[in-house]
Amino acid sequence: MIGDARAAARDRVVVRYAQGERVPEHEPVADEVPIALAYNGIAHAVMLATPADLEDFAVGFSLSEGIVERVAEIHDVETSAAGQGVTVDVTIGGAAFARLKDRRRTLAGRTGCGLCGRESLEQVLPPVPRVTSSFAVDAETLHALARALAASQPLHARTGATHAAGWGRADGSLVLVREDVGRHNALDKLIGALARQRVATGDGVALLTSRASSEMVQKAALAGMPMLAAVSAPTTMAIRVAEAAGVTLVAWLRADRFSVYTHDERLRATVLENP
């Protein structure tokens, strides 16, 4: 079935050289294919992604790109094989489709690029709604969630080639995890899964196995996520966007430390007393 997790990796025969020996072996390799997104039958974007959880991806991409304002504007998602890739046809309501046509832009997505297809500075940094939430979490819970995320990446464990995005709560429970070869895609899949399962996004933290860049913060803010925690570094633009959007930005989330760059009021006092 297209989009099934079983399609996320393929076995390849490789020649492994180790300790002076040459040994042919079967090795799982993460799958990466063109995913063509169409809205009401009209092509809109081609992304390179892992062909799993594609309905989540379509819904999350539609929300995080502002194509729809709420999941109810998406009426249907259909996937079909198309040559070397997959076509995902999203049926959206008339008002959303009219807004999409007015934008008059086409995206061409790549694994590591979040700006492909933007035509102006306004499209690079569109205004995002400010996130207001009373969500708060302590340091040990963030570390526990990071450990849980590291242990909940079956595709990465098999291939070593994917990123993950997870959703955690203040009680330490890791609710959802999505994987993809692209960090943007992993977050879109998570956003879509949360929307499709009607999980409230105002009382949790999104965890990333990647760096925290501005477009990742934008996606989180548009989804109403109050906190974004990444295992690697942020960028200056990510910090500016997070500050303006009311998002708590955490980075360098490792076994023994993390840094809070914006809105540290969502970190409980124990974090501040024991830096």
C-alpha cells in the first residue's frame, strides 16, 4: 500500500569492507521518492520524501504552508503510484482553493531546502499567529522525552538516514512520532497526524532530531505549538521568529543539557534553579 511504513526502506546488496575483509551483504536503505502534491487536480508541489504516512504529510503540509487554515477544509486525500514516485491529490474547499490560486506560486521541495519556490521576502517570512499557551514543562521531562524519541525511530534504526519529529506532553508521554528523510517533511507528517487524530497542539512540545531553522519554527507556530525542542543548534532567524510568535525555542537538547533561546517562562522553575 502506498504510504505504508513497509515502503519506507528497501534492501540493497552492498559490498562491505571491514577489518580487511570484503563481504557482500543485504542492507536496508531509506526510500526517497518524488511526492507530487496536487490540489483539486492541479499540480502544486513536488517534494522528495519517504513514501510513508503520506496522508499525514499532505494534511500537515497543507496546514503548515497555510494552504488551508483548518483540517476541515480538506475533504479528501488520495494517493496513487506515478512513475518513479507518488501523486497525492488533496481535495480542498472552494474558499481554500481560491486562496491558493491567488498566491500564484509553485514550490519545488528538496530534502534540505525550505525556501524553494518563494518569490519574495514576504513569502520567506510570512506573519504567523502568536501562540498563547499555559503549557509548562520541567528539565527532566524534556530529557525523558528526548530519550523516548531516540528509542522510537524504527526507520532510522534500520537505515540511519532519517529525521524524526515527535509530540510529547508535560507528563513525559510521547504521543506521536513521524519519520522522513527530510526534517521539514517529518514535522509536516507530525502536524498532519496530530490534526487527523484531533490531538490538541496547545499543551505539548514538538521534538526534532535536527537543527532548529526558521521554517521549522514557522510550521510549529502555524500549528499552535507552544514549544519546539531540537537536538541540534538554532539559527538567528529561527530565534527571531520564535520570539515574535510566542514559541519557546529549545535547542542542543542532549543527555545532560539544553539551551532555551526564547520564552523561558514555559520552563518550570527547577530548570532555572539548576542550569
